[in-house]
Amino acid sequence: MFKPTQSQSRSPMIKLCLSLLAMLGPVASSYAELNQAQVDQLISKADDYRLSEESAKVVSIVSLYQNQLLDKTRQYNVYSRPNRESLVVFKSAVEAGQKMLMLQDNFWLQMPKSRRPIRITPMQKLLGEASVGDISSLTWNQDYQGKWVNDTQVNDQNGLSYQSHQLVLVAKTSSASYQKIALWLEKDTGFPIKADLYLLSGKLAKQAIFIRGVRNNRLAVTAMSLSDAIQPSKKTVIEYQSVTPMTLADKYYNPSFLARNSTTEL
């Protein structure tokens, strides 16, 4: 009588197991991967931790470090409103009278003794000791298209480990401060933990760590620490000292008005 060999008798069972694994594989993968709607929702939620108001005054205290020693401190008042529009008023004595206006993809720098505002490029707003691009860019959802990359463990500034969603954000407007951002969001809450910021050339420019705090009795990003990847001896810490709902009159978003009028009251 014919007796099946051991390998022959196991063959149907192995085939069955392989078939089941093939069926389960796509299910497991689709369960882990986030679709575009979920990614968009995550980015909007992360934005809310940074700036939950559509129109607001954000008082930013910027501390500049050189070789881990505090070098100087500056204050900037940022007035943001919908449609990617914001006005930055330089408040420190050494920069008094300077203003930067951002209207979607157009940028102007107003110097104290200049009769007319100076048009600048998106790259120029990242220059200077305290990058105005970093101070004024409080949201991502309008300037970037996000994509899910992976779920992974990541540490915050205190070395605490979080299960996180890793996203990649690619600029969809010419006004975006950076061409690409690698962003890690806490899986449970969507809170931003850290980000790698890349220039148009593909070069890593800065690494950001977002600091947790409480504002208006809710979890919020109360500060951002930026390590300079190009000049490692430099670090910038931006503290969002206060965020107040406020809507400025339209005239303040007119470059000609800024050139003719003082904004010391802002």
C-alpha cells in the first residue's frame, strides 16, 4: 500500500498556512498605515497644539545660544490671521521699528529708516540670528502635504519615549519655510514631538524639539528648541509667552501703510 512521505503529508498544511498568511498580510498592513484623510486630520490636530486660534497675537521670546551659552534674547509679536497672512513686529530695542509682513507667497521687510518696504524671498525670511520664518510659521496644514511613513518609538527633550506616527511633509506653496519636514507625532494624542527641517537643496537645516506645557487649561506647545544642523554651535529656543485671540485691522496688512506709520503700539 502507498504510504505518503512526511514531506508529502505536511504539504497541504503548509500550503494552507501560507494561504492564510497571504490573506492576513494586506489586512495587517492596511490597519497600520494611515490614509490621506487621517494624515490631514493629524496635521491639523498638531497645528492646534501650536496655535488653536484663527486670528491671534503671539508674543514670542527668542533665546539665542552659542556653544550652549545664552548669547542674546529678543522679543517678537506675531499677528496671524487666516489665508496664510501674518505680521511680525520686532520689539527688542536693538531691532525696534523693524517689521515683516507675510501675505501668502509675498514677503516684505520694513526697516526703521526706509521709506518703502523691501521685497524679500522665502529663503531670506529664514536668514538672520532669529529666523522670522521659524517665529511666524505656527501651522503646517496650509503649506504642506503630509504622508504617513511609519509608526515608531521616539524620545522627547527629556528622554521620555513615545509611540509615534512618523510623517513626511512636502511643501505645496512657495512661501513654506522649508521644502520638507520629517515630523513625529505622539500616537495617542497627535502632539508634535520633534521635526527635521530640510531646505530646497535637500540639506538638513534644523532639528526641532517641541516642548509640552499648558495654555488655557489644555495641553499645548509652549516652546520650540531649534538645533542648527549647519552651524552646530548655535541653538535657538522660541518660547510662546502668550497667545491671545486678536484681529488686527486690514490696514496693518498693507505694505504701504507699514512704511508710512509707526506700529510701536503693537
